[in-house]
Amino acid sequence: MDIKYDASVVPYDHAKAVAQGCQTYEETTTLKQEAMALYKAARQFKRPKAEHKYHMVHHVYARIRSGEMLAKIEKAEGGRPRKTGSSTEPVLSTYADLNVDKKDAFIDQSLAKIPEAIFDDRVANTDEITIKKCMAWAKEFKQKADLNLDDCSLFQMDIQKYPALEAGSVDIIITDPPYPRPDLYETLAQCGQHVLKDGGSLLAMATQKILYEIHASMSKYLEYQWTIAYLTPGGQSAWMPHVEYNVNTFWKPVLWFVKGKYSGRHIGDVVKSAVNDNQKALHFWGQSVSGFLSLVDRFTTSGDMVLDPFLGGGTTAFCALKLGCKFQGFDIDEKYVFQTLEYLNQWGYKDDA
Ligand SMILES: C[S@@+](CC[C@H](N)C(=O)[O-])C[C@H]1O[C@@H](n2cnc3c(N)ncnc32)[C@H](O)[C@@H]1O
């Protein structure tokens, strides 16, 4: 197997091809071991970070190939591989025959279940690949494998066209507008006044610097209710006015407005995302799935209609659907609408009935 470091090839394409070329479980094991040895050597000899990644990517793709093979063994009758011994059917080996380490098998099969396009995308866009990181992705995707897309509507639109939306049809707007555009927050509030049901909430993520400006403009159309502190451990603010003001920021305000009077349940006003968890694979400004799951969960009940008029990479869409809500979302940029559609289709389904 040729996995000598070569900076001129795109490591993930090459690594995937090498791994997919393995025909037996033993070959995947050899590839895994070789790549891991080279990865360790690259670290020991303080080689460039790109070289570490090159070897680790070979290792994880070999794990995926191994996971695909092991899944077939597990699926055999009675939880044991079927041994036919006939001359036409290959004899499947058992875990014992193959000397499979159970922990390794668990990791390999978990990685093999991550949707391929998403895994490729993340590998390409992540500077440092580790097994721990890949396992965190696997856990995330395992949780996602059940989105009902029947009540999900995505389209391209400028928020200025909000009167086209059905009046009084939305339970809650949860969104993350472009921070450098305070004017859009005012339009957002107008949109909220139009589409929200009476008593419906609008949650708008913001940045501290423009808080008073957007508070004043949004209050013209909706009742200000509260500000939620959205904690971003590790420091995740994407727009950087805090740098100019000598501030290290570890939270973002989420402004909460209501159409009329709020009469829902009591809400805790601190939400926390996991450390450095932002969903950057599909959108430069992508928010954290863990943080948004917690935010959406706090404010919705299954079946609610959630709207995000600044869809971006679809974090709100995913979280709302995951929590059993209906979802409408749009973005001025068609590219993000298609990306979100693709993203959701990876683990969504539609009821044919
Ligand atoms: C901060 S991003 C949203 C990121 C998203 N929350 C995520 O997690 O991926 C803001 C989005 O608003 C969109 N946008 C900007 N102006 C808009 C407008 N006038 N109408 C609708 N969408 C707009 C941008 O294209 C961008 O995708």
C-alpha cells in the first residue's frame, strides 16, 4: 500500500480511494496500522500539521472500509456469520476468525454510518482529525437519523418580501441574522408582526455592539420580552467587533420579542452550546447544533411551526425537525437553500402515505 506522504495530492480523495481498494478485512487492518504508525511518526518528528492530517485521514477511511465489511458480518443470521461452505458462495469469517477487537469494531462501524458526503466534507474542512472528533460526528449523526421532512419547506427569498408569507401562520421565529446589518433586524420584526400567531415569539441572535440599536428598531413592531444568554464556551463569535473593543466574548445575546403577550411556559434564560461546536461545514456563519437544539427545545413543543428567514446552513431547520416541529426557512442566497436541502436529505425521510 502506498501511503507515503505526498503534499501534491488531495489527501482525502487519495485516502478514500486507497481504503476503498481494500478487498478484505485484513487489508483494512494493515492500512489502519500503517497509517497510524506514520501519523505517530509525523507527530514525533514534528512534521507539518498537513502531514499528520494526511496519515490520520488514511487511517479513518480505512476504518470506514473496515466498518462496512464488519457490518456485513454482523448482519449474518443469528448474529453470527453464515457459513455456507458452498462452492458458489464465499465463506464469511467470524469476528473470532478475523481476530477483531470489539472496541475497534465499534469505532469502525460507527464511522461507517456517517453519511459519506458529510464525512468527506468535514474531513476536508477540519484542520486536525482525531478518532475522538470522528466519534463525536458519528454520535451526532446517529441522533439525526430520523427527521420527518413532510412538513419542511425551504425556498429562496429576500426577507423584504415577507408580506408574501401567510399571515399568522407561524408559532415561533428562531434566527441568526447577519450581524453587520441592523436594518435587517427591523425588517425581521416587521416580518414577525406579519407571520406570527398572537403570543408567538421571535428569537434573534445578535451581537453585543448593536444591541441597543436593534432593540429600538425591533420594539416598534413587537413587544420586547427578555434577552437569553447564549454561551459559546471556547469563544465562537464570528463577527469581530469585540476585537476592536478589547473584549474576549464567550456569549451572545438572543433577543426575545413577542407578538402581543407571551403566555407560554417559564423559560431558563441561559443556553449553552458545546465547546467549539459550530456547524461550519455548510455555512461560514453556521451555528452550533448542540446550542440550537437546546434553544429550540426550550421554546417549542412538537408540532409547532418554526420559521428561520435567514436559513444559512440550516442549523435551525435541523434542530426544529429533530425536535418534531414543522419548519419553513428561506435565504436570499439560493446556494444555501440547496445546501440545507441536501444536508437535511442525508438523514430525513418523507411519509409516502
Ligand atoms: C448568519 S447567516 C445564518 C447562519 C445559520 N444560522 C447557520 O447556522 O448556518 C445569515 C444568512 O442570512 C442570509 N441573508 C442575508 N440577507 C438576507 C435577506 N435580505 N433575506 C434573507 N436572507 C438573507 C445570508 O445569505 C446568510 O445565509
